[in-house]
Amino acid sequence: MKIAFSEIVTPAKGVVAVVVTEERSLGATGRGLDEQTGGALSRALAAGRFKGKQGTSTTIVAPHGIDVDAVILIGLGKPEKIDGRGLRALGGTAVRRMNGAGAKVGAIAVDAVEGASIAPPAMAAEIALGARLGSYSFDKYHTKKKDEDKKSLGELAVMLDEPSAAEDAFEANASLADGVFAARDLVSEPSNVKYPRTIADDIEALNEDGIEVELLDRDKMAALGMGSLLGVAQGSEHEPYLAVMRWNGAPDGAEQQPVAFIGKGVTFDTGGISIKPSQGMEEMKYDMAGSATVVGLMKCLAGRKARVNAIGVVGLVENMPDGKAQRPGDVVTSMSGQTIEVINTDAEGRLVLADVLWYTQATYKPRFMVDLATLTGAILISLGTYQAGLFSNDDELAERLIAAGKESGEELWRMPLGERYDKDIDSAIADMKNVGKGREAGSTAGAVFLQRFVNGVPWAHLDIAGMAWMKGNHDPTVPKGASGYGVRLLDQLVRAHYEA
């Protein structure tokens, strides 16, 4: 979908959306359209339950007096509570409504709102970002999709009095949307098309964005002692890789110590010898969503020329149960030198991340590390599909992440760590085992396992198992399927605290 910014005019075709603040208050454009339609907007507001609350909308079809097919009224809520999150949702709602109406072209009018703390250009940039995010679809493998099931909207005009200022404000948001889409595309691919080598190829293509890429193959990882990661990969015919992405955006003379983002990249997870039930196993193509988020984030940072030095590192493996596969009870030696008793081969993501975390802190000496992983089903039971689990050894980093989650709309809830949980992963025959006490505190067991490999570096672990793949679509900026969760969150973290 193409987005353009323009001055406010009455469109000659398509669908137009106007904003309504709480208590049914139309903006200047809405009042103008109301006059042109002989009061159609006022009558619709008076007759229905729509009052302009945030997240609500109503449609007036074929209004008399103007040439558009429909006018969509979208609630902004109370002026003093208008924020970026609500504006992005408004943009996503507008696009959803326009596609539902079969519109090929659409427009959204953005008027100044008395009492709002956000000026129209910034409002328009946030609305446009929400519209872009809400326009996503993954239709690559549809060959017979009916027209009425396809997204129809091809052009969207965001109209306001200062279109050039909005266009400037949207520039960084456009790169952010590109990063989210890159993550969604990677997660959406089926695992007969997507495997470690293909994702490594996609990462190598980031060279075109100015990102330095290095790949470590099986032999290089073996030489480094990455027995934990390689143990997961040994049952698959697909070769494993560790991929490093470096964006050097800090200006000369600025702080050069990088920030680091680490992703779990299990391109398909059967569970290995501890094989998963067949029901729902097809969804395990998204077990590499953490790595996809890191790829999308690095693309975003490079695209908007972020003034930061950032490292993205992902471990890419496939977990399969063939004759060479790792067995329950095996003991592996990680790059750190610590030994691990593998009790459950389906607790494989932490085995991958153990070596990636150790490699990252030892090689790049980062200011902090944030890892993302679809690590445990337990976090889905705890938090559902509204927040990801946050575990951290550093209060400042945790607080900054929580604030970034609220601003971006990708929220986090802090979960516990501690010695009592850590003791649960002690092993009788090795330094540790890869699971805790059965079903108890499963997400924390995974987190304390990872903490043993951060070597005291400020660190946060984001368990995104409930957020990476959406079966519903409660957020109008997020489609069913791959969400791209984490790209917006981490970009906001960098914007707010770590750019020079």
C-alpha cells in the first residue's frame, strides 16, 4: 500500500476517514463534510451508539452531496489522552475498514485537536505508521484467493495542513515498518522454504543496507566449543549457522561500546527425541521469531540511520529427531565451558541461546544484551497474548524496556529470577540441566538457565512465545499470523536511551 501526505481536500473517489473526539465532536474536516452532505455525519452521530471513544468507529455509506463511496468516523477519545499508541491504532482501524469496504483508494483527514499535546504533523506520522502496519498481508502462496478476500486498498492519502512536516516526521517510521515487515515475512515462511541457510542468505543481503554481516558455520562453531548449540542441530540435515549483524551508526568520537540483541532461530522445532504432539506442531515454523525480530530491528536501525552501534546475533538451527539426534540424558559442553545435562530435547532454545549469549558478551563486550525467544509455552499460560515476559538482572534496563513497551504498544511484564529458581536447574551429573521442576515456573527455569551464560553483563530475556504468532487480531496494526513483535519495542528503547 502506498502512503502519501497531502493538503486537506474533499476526495473525488474512494473512502475518506475523519476523526471524532469523545462526546461526538467532529474536527474541522468532519464539520466541512457534514455541511456538504446535508448533515449526514451529524445524524449518524446522533442516531447511533458511536461517541468517539478511542478504538471505536462507524461507517456512513454513499453519503449524499460528495463523490466518495463512504465516510468512516473513527474515535480519538479524550483530547488530553491522545498518544502515539492510540493514533497508530486509529490508522490500522482506518485501513481495516477501508479494505472491508473494498476501497482501492482512501484518505484520512488529520485536523488539529484542541487540548491535545501532539501537533498534527506528529499525529499524521503516527497514523500513517499504524495504517502501514495494518496493511500487511502474507499472500505469497495463495493462487486462488477470491477478490473479496483480498486487501483492496492500494493508495492512502494522509491529509493535513502541513503535509511536508508530516512526511519528514514519517521518514523514520517508514524504516520501522520495513523492519516489522521483514520480521513478519521471515516468520510467515513455511519451513520447507525457510531453514538456517536461507535465513543466513537473507541476513547476508543486509549488506546492501550498510550492515556488516559475518556467518559462523558448523566448523567455526565447533572450533569455538559451541557444543550446546550444535547438539540441537545434530539431528537435522540442514547445517546450522550463527549470524552476526553489525550496524556502526554512532558518530565519530561518540561512545562506541555496542548494544546487543540476540535471537533464537529454531527454524522448525519438532521437539527432537522429546517429540511434540502432532496437534499444532505446524505452528513451530515460528520458533525462529526471536531471530526474525533481531533481523527486522537491524534493518530498521540501518534504514533510519540510527546514531548507535548495534550488534545483532542469531543462532540458526533446526531441531529434528533423526538417528543422529541428541538424546534425553546426553551431556554437552557449552562454549563457556559449563556442562549441561539435556533432560528434554524440546527445551532446545535455551541450549542455542546459551552459546550465542556467551559468544556475544565475550566477543563484543556490549553495554547490555537483550535476547528474544519463543522459549516456553508456560509464558503463554501466564500472560496470554497481550504481554511478553521480561526477565532481567538489571533494574535500569528492565525499567527502560517496560517504558519502551508502553510507548510502542508492545508491552512487557517483569517476571522473577533468583537463587531458589536457579537451584532448580542444578544437575546431579553436570553443571546444570536444561529444565527445572517439571511444570512449575517453567518460564523462569528457562530464564535462570540463560542467566548462567551472560557473565554479569546487563541482560534482559524476553519470552515472546505468546506474542510472536497471533491467532486473533485484537490490535488493528497487527495481522493474524506473524506479528513482528519486538521490532517496535526495541527500536523505541534505542531511540529513547542509546543514540548519540
